[in-house]
Amino acid sequence: MRTTYLITWLLLSITLMSCIRDEAPNAEADILTCVVPADILKRDPVIENNKVTLMVKADIDLAHQSPEFTLTPGATISPASGTERDFTSPQYYTVTSEDGNWKKEYQVSYIIAGISTEYHFEDVDSVVKTNYTYDVFYDLDEATGNRINWASGNAGFALTGMGSDRTSFPTSSTVDGKVGKGVKLETKETGSFGEGFGMPIAAGNLFMGTFDVLSALTNALKATRLGMPFEHVPTYLKGYYKYKAGEVFQENGEPVKNKKDTWDVYAIFYEVTDKVRYLDGTIVEGNYTHPNLVSVALLDDKDRKETDEWTEFYIPFVMKSGKVIDREKLKSGGYNVSIVFSSSKEGNYFRGAPGSTLYIDEVELIYAADN
């Protein structure tokens, strides 16, 4: 039944897309890719709804940069792709759809500053569409004004039609943090749409990296692309949580007797190479083993407690056997770090209890003194 549902859905989508293209010029106005010299990048460009972020090495000339863009078919961009501009501050581009009826402004930023190591989750923005709104957490560098977004699966959940206001999504902001605001992660049911794809639940999640919506319906683990450049050696991950498991644990949409849901947090530190630009959610399938992994911070099972009081977690990074850190590569942006939170530990396999709720706040990534 699920295979039939998927084939039908794909055929219908292709038919509808063909009809739209035959009948009218393209009404989309999106940047699809951004290309700059690979040797200036610390990580692949991050393209969001109206923002392009380029994390670059410290020795480049920001005043003379010429990014090139590919757009949705027929769309145009102003200034033109490849125009040299001064990116010592963010620059703005306007993309106009082929039919001329839609315009979208993109902010394009070159970021040299490293990521923050203290996360208070006070800064929250919203993605606002006609039928739904959801939260996006971000960190703001006070010295430079640069902004780095946290990622979540909210964009994928939006496809199910089960989300409306921000609180109906798996990942949202709460005013009841340990200090000020915090993060609320709740495992949600995905309705008939999700069930048709074998994805009956969606765990609330938050992670450093990006979420690839196009991959979400075919391989959810690969949709979570983990990692941001980090120029230090992480030693501990600490923070505060509260957790309450949902009443009925489900697998394949069916109740599982005598099984209780639990939450998860982990962090990974890994080397970036030409062949491995990032790691994704499939890292859990191999029990956190990968040739590029340098160290991992994993929560001990005894610390996965239900509690309605803010409780501290403190997790050491454990080095993988035989790994040696290249200090020069570290300083040039050759290593990534990612922190991952989930309201259902097995949520990446669509197993968990609807209603399981995890609160997170006041997180810190502790690192060793630089030598």
C-alpha cells in the first residue's frame, strides 16, 4: 500500500508540474546553488528561504568577491551572477521569477567569525507561510552581526499538513526556559501523509547543520546534514533539560507494549575532506563510527531520566582510537562539530511516543585551551 501511495503521489506531482510548465512561465524565484572558489570555504554554502551563508577562511579579501548563482528556470537576478561586490557586510540580491510576478530578496553573507560556544536560545525567528508558521533558532555574533541558524525537521513536517501555528510543530520556542526562553521538542504524529511514506511520527529535533527537505521523503537520515566549522578541540558538552515521555510508544504506527520512550543528545567532531564535506544522520546506524570521526559525546543511558525539574547534563567527548588532530588544518576550518537533540531517541527511525516532550536550555560547548 505504501509503495502504491508513493508511486501515485510521484506521478501526480510530475503530472501537475508538467501542466504548470506547459501552461505558464515559471512563477518561482529561488537561488538553487551558490558557487565560489572551493579553497576559500570552510563548509559548503548554506542556502535557506531568503538567505545564503558562506563560511570562509580568515585570509580572504572580503571586499572583492564574485559569487555565482543558479536559479529556478527562467528566473533572473540583480545584481547579475558573478558581479564583484564588497562583502565586508552582507549584500542583497533580488531574484525575479520568469513570469515577472514574483520577486524574492536574498541576503548573502560571507562569515569569517567562528560559531558561538554558549547557546541560550533567546534568538528566534519565524518562517511564515500562508498555511503555517514555525520557529527557527539562531545565534548572533554581537561583534560582527553575523547570524548562524540552528536546523530542525520543521520544514519537513510542514509537508504533512499537520502544522499550523508555531506550537503545532515538533520544534518550537518556549518562554519557560531555565533562563528566559528555551527550546521545546515534542514528538508529533504526521497524519495520513506521513503514514503513506512510512513516517508516522516526527520527533522534535534541533541540530547544528542544515536540513535537506528534498531528501526528507526518501531518506530522512540523510536529510539531517550535521556540522559547522569549529577551530577548537571540544572536550565537554553541558546544558539543562526537562523530559516527559509520551504515553504510547509506536513502531510503524502501531503500539508497542512495555516499551517507554526516551530522549537523546549527542555531539560529534569530525575531519572534513574533499570526499566528505559533512556527515549526516546515518552516523547513528554504524553506532557512531566513521573514518572521519575524531571524537563523540554520547549521553549515558542512566542519565536519560524523566524529570519536571531543570537537570544538568555533562557529557565528555571521547576520542576515537588512533585519531590525531592536525592543528594547522584545525585553524583553517578543516574540522566540523555538531550538537543534536531529539525528543525521541529512536525518532530518526520513526519510532517513539507522540507527546514525548524535551526542554533544552543553557547549553555550552567546552573546548581545550589552544596550544
